[in-house]
Amino acid sequence: MPDESLLTVSGLKVRLDNQLILDDLSFEVTKDKTLAIIGPNGAGKSVLFRALLGLIPYQGEIKWKSGVKIGYVPQRLSIEKDIPLTVGEFLSFKERVKAEREKVLSLVGIDKEVSFLNKKLGVLSGGQLQRVLIAFALLDNPDVLLFDEPTSGIDISSEETIYSLLHRLQDTQNLTIILISHELQVVYRYADTVLCLNKEKICFGTPEETLDKESLIKVFGKEAGFYHHH
């Protein structure tokens, strides 16, 4: 059975405050695959996500397969420690029966016990909060998940666990994943394709075929010498 295109982007151009942020960007995302987007700060990665979610004006075409449901996990969610909102209350914003919510909590590996659900969001560790945000996105039963640097600001052990979780969710839930990452080791390990972005498409393809020294220098400049595949 041929690969099925879930998303086609053609000639995408984004201007914000009269500044060209993305220029003539074209790529495809295949169903049930993982696309990693890499690039330096200011390359337009998060702006691309906002365009894909229809949150900003753009030129060109963004074409999702008909009926596709999209989930989004933000890079970070700033929460005051004393905010009274609990995990359970936060998840209840999505209308799913209790059994479905417990299934999702099991999928992301967080405690279904009342003691955890009664915890305030502001006291969770970075890894715990990230899992809650993933669960929140999964409650919509999406076909594709967009992750904006899903491990930003959490410790290394949690980072490895979060990426392993995403890989497992893809396998068990038939999810398509699009993620922004600054870790090339993660891209090599988990991504099927990689989009190198620096306001325009620098390279696109499998990590093994695409991430050569020349492409990395075009994306990251001289910093590229510090990025390598273990």
C-alpha cells in the first residue's frame, strides 16, 4: 500500500510585521510517520507551527487530509505555583467519559490515582507537566500531534522518557508526529524524515541521507561542528 500524504505544504510564505519569516517552503508529511523540524533560533520553526494550526495569515497552500484532527503540545506552559487548578480539573476541560480519560492517562504513564489528579498544576515537575499536556492533547483523539520542543526545560532523564513515550504512542495509536527539536541525536533516533529550516527549506529527507556536514553548516552556521550523530 503506498504511503498516504497527511499534509502537503506548497510555496508557504509568512510575513509578520513586514518581515519575511518563511519563504517558499514546500514539504509533505506521510501518515503514521515522524517529521522532525530543526533549525537555529529565529529560523521560523514555531511560526511554521502557528501557520499549520491556522493561527496566522500566510501565502501559499497548507493542505491537510480531509477530516484530520490535530493535537498540539506547546513548548512550555507558564503556571504560577499557587494557581488553584488541579490536574483533574485541567483534564476535565476536554469532554471525555472517565473511562476514556483513564485510558489516556495510562497511555502517557501518569498516575490515575486521586492523589495525583488532585495535585495543583503549579507543583508538578517539568516531566509530569509535559505528560499532562500530552494527555490533554490526546483527549481529542487526534490523528496528528504537533510538539514544539517537547522536552524544553525538563531534566535529561525525563527528556529521554518523553521521547520514548512519543515513539510508543506513535506505534500504539497510529499517530503522525511533527516535532521541533534541537537535539540531533533525537532526530536520528526517532524521526523518519527531517526538515532543515532557516527561513527557507535547506534540506528535507531521511536523517541519514539529509544531515550531512554541508547541510548542517547551512542551517546552523559554524555551530554545526558541535552537532553530531552518536
